[in-house]
Amino acid sequence: MPLVFIPIVIFPFVFSKLLVFQILVGLTFPAYLLLAWMEPRYRPGRHILYGAIIAYFIAIALSVIFAVDPTRAWWGNQERMNGLFTLLHFFAWLTMTISILVRWEQWRSLLNYQIVLSVIMAIVALLQKPFPNLLLFPAQSRVGGLLDNPIYMGAYQIFNLYFLALLFIKHPSKHARIWYGIAALIDVSAFVAAQSRGALLGLAAGVVAFALYYAIFTKNKKVRFRVLGAAAALFIAYGLLFSLRNTTWVSQSSFSRFTNFSGSISTRLIAWNIAWKGFLERPITGWGFDNFHLLFNIRYNPQSLRFGPYETWFDRSHNTILDVLSMTGILGFITFAAIYLTLFYSAWRAFRKGWIDLPVSAVLFALPIAYFVQNLFVFDHPAAFSMSFLLYALVIASTRGEFIGQKAQKAEDKHEGKRAFSWTAFGILQALALILVWKTSVLPFEASRLAIHANQLFAARQFDAAYDGYQQASRTWTPYLDEQSFLLSRDLITLAAQGNLTKIPRWKEFYQLAKDLSEEEIRRHGKNTHPHFIYARLLHEVAAYLPMDLGDIERQYRAAIETSPKRQQLYYGLARLYLQTKRPQLAVDIYRQVRDFDPELGEGHWMYGLSLYYDLSSIQDGAKELVASQAVAYRYALQDAREIIPLVDAYVTLKDQAGLKKYVLDRLQNFPKGTAVVYAELAQKLQDAKWNDARDELLAFAQTVDPSTKDTFEKGLQGVSTLTAPPAPTAPSANAQVATSAGRGPRR
């Protein structure tokens, strides 16, 4: 599964893996069911951990039944594939594994295979360092390889490092141990290259747990001190690395993130607070599995925008415990906790009974702790599920007597209860499985393939073929329709905003298709803010080209606002609609409301000030708001050099030369760079205000950007007319959302 990468679908690093996994399980599970019916020894049997997992799945099922959005809870979304439907495949795989692989010899083969996979995965990730364009999307400083996300790679390699430790301990051959050591070095290198701080904390917690567990239960004092000494040496080594964190060697290496924890966790604290409050609102079964995005939207904290529009669309709280509490309630939390408690108990009990030795028991005790701690800072995901369910299966198998052969012969001799093979039963089960696989895996794969191919054809300006592709995709059943509607709507919104929509053939047909897809997605997931917002933007931009009921656009914005009452981007779109329909007072009222959501955020002051100054001609009040946008804790970051013009206008209006010096002239180096024409216009404004020193300072800087600035100014060549109104306020956070979706980059 980890090596699967089919780059012809949306989210190929996750979606293609999970679909192949679902197909494999769907095709093999009927055969297993028949085998278990025929042979009692291939049934899973009773185990306390297996029972806890079943209880957890029952809790998840209840959360799906009583979910705010049961459809999303069942299917998940295409980016994460975290719905109950997918998790049931992991449970089926777990059931087959613990029923068939019961001896250490079998597990050693499987774990050896897993380590080979981990080394390949690590090598691919490491190759992204010298070759960042190795895979479909360019790699950044942190690499994720075939998992794409560095967080996923960090979690994945934690498991493999512990599996390597287990194999190293259990294998008597020095030659084999050398190979395990080489594999560990490669996996550790990939772990470091991923630079996941949550994974580092998890791994460290696991090392501590292993050392303490071993030290407590071993009777050999020398071994006890060796284990504790080795753990202490690792922490001393990290301490030295941390003490050198400001040196060039560390700060410019892959170790930099591991020694720098000063990055803001404000957005996660916001999400954690929302998750906790959501649990208190729905404490029994939660908001529904994979429904955190609905909770986050309805309880959205406007302070999230302080850290950029990317941080305003969370579909997880980035803390698995809080995710479990908020999405599955107290029932989910109790059964989730039971999984960990039974993991620890099973490892200890098997050691006491002599089924596993102390080193193996310590590994099986420490690995869940490492996984648990790293999950306090991230969310669970398919890459981790593939490993955690492998761990569950290993613990269940290794904590039974069969693992060391104690009960194996008895099981082999047990013939009672056997049944004959039934072709009829097998045929029926396999036919049902084929139908299920076709409907739930093959068709969604085809719909995703058609949609992304149509999107590529659209970008290549092959519009007829693109339209046919989108049409075929829309007619192919999939539970993940949001990606189709988003891709097409995004492209049309961009073209319409640029004034190029009518230049493409069949644009009306494209628009109607996007409209139909959006309306269908809203019918499926009416409480999700994102499709409402994208649909409102689509109608809004196309209204310039087609006769349209403007009230319908307003209703769509209002519908989005109802699902997320304090999300600034939604209000910005509505205010722009009011400005375009000659209702400036309503727009100003909206901007004032948004400003008051978070008075420390400069963007709110900026948008409100622009509208006051240029739309209502409330010059003094508008100037005060524009100036405030640069004086608050989270000042507005100018998006274009022309935005310096209203800022200068504001300081001139208020006769505030000191403010101009502090917030404009001294920060010109940090502003977006402009042209000679823009700087000449700014210089003219300063000259008109008789602020000649400020004018000269601005011109001196502008000459370093564009040497023709002074000549342009002196000749009176302004290039653009004196600004009476800047471009219509566009709210960068609103526009940015057209190109992003919840979570990470749009189609990765």
C-alpha cells in the first residue's frame, strides 16, 4: 500500500493508496469469510485488545448514525479518506491478519517485508532533497516521499524503527543485525528529513518508556544500567544539539526544526479550544466521525486569520484525543482509551506468562506510547492507520500462546466443527464483493481520474475535450463530488475575475455544469461552509456576464455565513456585492462588523478604512482606520505596491508625518516593489503635502528599485491618473480561498 502512487487522480498520494487497499480487502475478505466458516481455527478468537477495537468501532458507528453530517461521517473526504467506510476495511484486514498469522515465523516474514518497504519509502523521500521534482509536486525543505506529507512520513517511520528494534532483538544472526542496522540508519535519515517535531516528541517518549519498562522488570542489573545509560546518552546528544541550535551547522540543517520550538502554536490552541467546546455541546456521540470541519466552521474563531487564510480551514484539531472527544464523544473516548490500556496490559501479561521475552514486551509497550504522544500534536491519517493496525495485529498475535507454538499443535489437531467448501456461498460472496468494489472504489477512481484530466485539458485550453471530461466525471458516481465542483468552479471564478470568461468556448455550458455540481454538493453536505462559499463566489463573478438574480447571490453568502458566523472571508464577499450594487452603506456596515470580530487584526481595519475613505468619502474616519491597520498587533500586509497609495493618503489626511516615517518610509524595503509610475505618484502626493524630506527619502529608495523613478517624477509623467479611488477592496483572504481547500494544498 505505501508504494502505491497513481498520479492520474486527485490527491494521488492518499486517494490512490486507499482505493487499492479497499479493492484488495474487498476481493479477499469474502474468501476469508468462507475459510473461517469452514475452519474454526481461522476465526479470530477472543482477545481483550480485539474486543476493545470492536467497542471503538461500535462507538464510531454510533457517532456516524447521530452525526451532524452522516454522509461525510461514513465516506470521509477524498483528501483524508478517513470515513468509517475506509476504517472498516482496516478492521477487516486486522481480522484476517490475526486469524491467519499466529506464529513468530510468519510475523518475522511480514515484518521483514515491511522493513524493505520502509527503506524504499525512506530512499524515495531522501532523493527529494537533491531532486525536489522527483514526484508529482515539488518538494519543500521538509520531505514526505510517497506519502507527500512530512508529518505522515515521521509517523510512518516511528513504527518502522520499533519494528526494526524488534527484529534486531529477536534475530540471532550478526549478519542479519548488520542489515537491520543499515535499514535503521536509512529510516532515521528519512525521519530527520521529514522534520516532524510531533514525531520527534513521540519517538523520545517511546525511548523513555522502553528504558523505564526494561529497567523495572529486568533482573539483570548490568543490562538495566546499559539500557538506562543508552537512553541517557541519546538525550545528552540531543541536549548538545539543542545547545548548538543557533550555530550555522544546526540552524541550516535538517535538525533546525527539532531544536526550534518557538513557532506559533496559536492556531492549534484555537482548534483545541473549539474541539473541547464541541465535546461539551455534544458529549455522548460527538459531532460525528470526520465532522470536525463543521464544528470548526460554526465555532470559527476570527483570530485564526491572524496567521493567514491557510490557517482558517481546519478539518482536524491536530490532537487525536480532542478529535476523538469532539467527533465521537465520551463513548468514543472511553473505547479509544481502552485500546491503549489493553495494549499495555496485553504486552505485560504475555511477558509474565513467558510468551514473549522482556525486550519484545518493552518494544510492544513503548511503541503505542510513541504513537500516542506524537498524536497529541497531529491527527490520525491513513499512513498511520496502516501501521497502527499492523501493530494491533502484532500485539494480538504475540500475546497468545500460539506465537511461540504453545497451542499450535492442539489447534492443528482440532478437526471438530469443520465444514465442506461451498462454491455457491463463495460465488455469492465474491459477486457481492465485486459489486461493492466496483461501486465504492472503481467508480470513484474513474470519476477522480476524469475530473483531474478534464482540469488539465482546461488549463491547456482544450475546452471541448475538457467539457466532455467534466461531463463524464459528473455522470460517474462518487461520494467525493466536492473536488469536481471545486476544480471547475475555481477555474471559472478566476477567468471571470480576470475578465476572460467569455473568451473560452462553451463558457455558458461550463458555468451551468459547475452550477449543477455545486448545488448537488450543497444538497449532500448542506452544513459545510466551503461549498456554499465557492458557489456564492461562482455566482458573484459570473453575474457580470449573465442576467442573474442578485438576491440569490446574497442568499448564498448568507447561507455560508449561517454555517460559519464569524468567518471574515464570507463577509468580504458579501460586502463586495453590496459595493457593486451601489449599496455602500451596507458594505461599510459589514466591514465594521468584521473589524470588530478581531480589533487586533489589521486586515479588518484596512478593509473598513478603504470603504469609508473611498466609498462613503468619510475621509477622516477612513484615514484613521487605514492608519490603525498598521499599528495593531497583527498589521495588514500590503499585497501590492499600489496599496501604499491609500496608506500615504491616510497619513497625509491626518497630517501625521511621524506615522508616515515609522509605518511607511522605514518599511518600504518590506513592502511589495512597485514601478516608477507608482513611486512617482506617491512622491507627488508628498510634495503636494509639502513633506519634501519624506518625498526625497521615498525617491531615494525608489531609485534603487526602478532607476527611472526620479526622471518620471521630474517630468510629471505619472502614467496613472491621480488616485481618487483604489481598486475595489478584494480582501486577500477571500481571494486566496479560491485556490485552496480545507487542509493542505488543493490537489496534492
